[in-house]
Amino acid sequence: MEALLNDKQGRWLIPRLTAGSSTMHVAVPHGYPAYARIFHPAERDRPVHQGAQPGQAQTSRDTMAGAGAGEFHVSSEFDVTSEQVSWSTVAEAFGTVMHPLAQFHRLIGSPPDGGHDVLDAAGWRYFEPMPGNLDAGTLAAVAGHLADHTTTPTKGVAAVWEGWGGLTSSAGSAVLAASDAAMPLRQPADGPTSAASGYFVADGGPGSGILPQDVVNGPVLHLSDRAYYLFSAGIQSFAGRGWPGDAPWQDGSAFPQSPSILWPDDHSWVLVTEIDWDSTIVAGSWELIKALVSDPSIEALPIREGADLDWDADSENRPPDSPS
């Protein structure tokens, strides 16, 4: 994979999007025969003494009680068992309805802004899926099907949103050192530091981040109200879990960033992971959508063209006192 220093490969998307739309087509192109919504995995945990099931990983979760702003008081007060779960499992736990337009906060009955611990009857605490990022394993599984439904599996484009922290400048990155004598992994030449909190934030200007200066200062693809850097990337490059190691926008993070948009040179499908959504949309043929929905390793449902993915669009799980 390497950066494309022009935006012409992505201009075909512009007339197929609707800027300012309240539907998914603010980010997902019109005109494909079928669409699927892929639900990003959620996570849940509970204390081990409540009964871990065989095969569940047992970990120590650091507690944050009493920590002030910008501070971490680290302790290991209790062991928890944690696991990834599907949205269908979440709906079953809370007695809600899983469907193509489901919104996670409606499934668990929490406010749309999150930030609240929600426990089910069995004592599991739920964490919202990661927005704007399809985990590496799920993307690899999806990529296998995408490669089977294009004539150009080795030629395509990955678009990455320009606003991810640390991508264009070191001002978007920070190092947390967990010792009394905190030292940065990379000492900035200048810029703000805070030894008390253990954070060291550097600002070396454009090109001091993950991407080199010629890419940062080069053209970007403007779609609706987002801008993206483009990289040459055939979908076969993502068909294994190790794809982050070859992606030039990665820095070795434990949570590698997936592309915001993927498409092959023949435009037979498009994958869109909008930065504010906790799900990914694939537009393509009916055969592709059927393959994705049928794969047990991927939680996906068919979704109609023009679907509304707004936070209030989940009418199936709308609270009784909520306005319709």
C-alpha cells in the first residue's frame, strides 16, 4: 500500500452522495443493487465471582475510582471476565429487538451520549462498540467476501479520514508512562508536557505524525463534510488479520484504525466506515450481500437504500415515553 498524491480515483463517488442528507447516503453511495450493515462488536465484562463461563478470558481491569481530571490511579481491586459480543446477544440480554436499523444505546436502554454503566440481569456491564473503526479481524473476514465479488481484487483504493489523531502531526499523539519517574518514549523537542500526569504531547507540525510531509501537504478527497487521504490498496491486502502491518497510516497501535472507505478499481462495491457510526455499510451486488449476511463470523443484516442511521431512527426499541 502506498499514498496516492491526487484525488482523481475518488471523484466518481461525489455525484453518488447527498451532502447534508439525514440518510446513510451522506457517506454511502446511491445506486447499488443491495446494501448490508455490519455491526461492530461490543464488549461486556463482569466480576469473576459472578461466574465466568468456560473459554472466557479472565483479566484484571484497572479501576478509576477517585481519579481526577487527567490522572490515573491504578490498582487491581478485582478480576473480571470480559468478552466480545454481538448486537444480537445484547438484544437478547435486554429483551430488545435486533433489526437492521437498531441503535446500540436503544438495545441496552442507555442515553445516546453513552458514558453510563449499564448492567443486564446477569451482571454483565456493556461497553459501546467502537465508532468509526471496524476491528481488524472482522475487516479481514469481510475482505475475503469482497475479494470474491470484484474483477480487480488486487487493485483498489483505501480512503482514510484526515482527522485521526497523530496521522498528520505529532500534536495528535500522547504517551502515558506508568511510573513515578515518567519518561516519554519519544521526547518532543518542544510543545507542552505534563510529567505530573505522565503525558507528553509533541507538536512538530505537519508531517511530524505517521504520514510523511509530502502526503500531508498533498491533495485530499473531499466528500460531503469529510476529507480523506487516499492509498492504493487492493482488497486482498486486507484479507488477513495482519493487514495493519502493511498499512502506512498505522503506528503499531493495539487498536489499528480501519480505512474509512474501500473500493476496488471496477467499483463493483464500496465499504464505508463513517467516523461517527458504530457500524459499517457495504454497497454491492445481491450475491455479495447474501454472502456477508450468511457468514457466522460477521454480524450483518441487509439494509434498504435510503436507510436512516440517525441515533433516533430505531423505532423498534423506542422508549414508550419517547416522541414518535
